Amino acid sequence: METMQTIMTRRSIRMFKETPVAEADLKKLLEAAMNAPSAGDGRPWHFVVVTDRGRLDRLADEVDSGNALFRQARAAILICLDPAREGFAGFGEQDCACAAQNLQLAAHALGLGTVWIAVIRVPPREAGCRQVLGVPDTVRPFALFPLGHPAERPPPEYRYDEARVHRGGW
């Protein structure tokens, strides 16, 4: 898929088919995420890949109030922020957001679907990730991405809004 088409047609997917996500595709998603820019080239991230049905179901219960999308997902990737690896202190969340966007775009380009589940700064979700996935206290769960082959196809939305563009100053 061409880059602009991927960007302009990516949508959040919350319903998945029962088809498993190939291990090769999971690796491609991780490669794309890890190729994101980061301040000072710190790459302050870790990734937890989940394909076990029991753990996916536990994520539904412990992280997202029983959300059915985790029960349908065939995999999930948790991006974690390791503050000790920040290239410049305080930039890790931005770095992880870049990795997250790369992951989402790569998923769409591969014909997979996902949705960004915010975790960082949401104490019950952080605690749920720690409990289900064993994330150490020195690392912060950042965002969780349930993955699968889409069972829905929301139409693309054109979101450009000239009223939000300020040229040469506000």
C-alpha cells in the first residue's frame, strides 16, 4: 500500500475475525515500531507480544472493563516506556507515540486492524498490564494494541480542516 493511501485510509478497528495473526506479520509490526524516531536515538521502548487466548481474555477483564475487542483479537502488542533508556529525559512518551503510530500504519498496510488503547496515566490500566503481563515497576505500560484481521471496514474519513491551519503565526 502506498504511504499516503495508508495514512488516509487507516481507521481504528474494534472487531476481528477468528483468523490468527501470522508470526511474520507480528515481527513486521515490531520492526516498523522500532524504526520510529526517538529523541537522542534513545529508543526507550519495550514490546510485549501476546497471542495466548487466556491472556488476551484477561487483558479484556483487567485493562479494559471486559471489552469484547480483546476477546475477539488474535494478538496484542503492549508498548512500554523505559525511562532509563530515554535519549533525553522527559521525551519517552513522544518516542513511544511515534512507535505506536508506526505500528498502526504497518498493521493497516499488512491488512490487519488495531486500535490504540491508552494505558499510561490511566492507573487501573497500568495495574492491569502489570498484573496480566508482568511488566516490571521500572517500566511504564504506555499503550496496548489489540490485533487481528478486520471484521469491519469503517470508511475512510477526510479530516483536513483549513480553519485549524495558521500560516505565518496564529
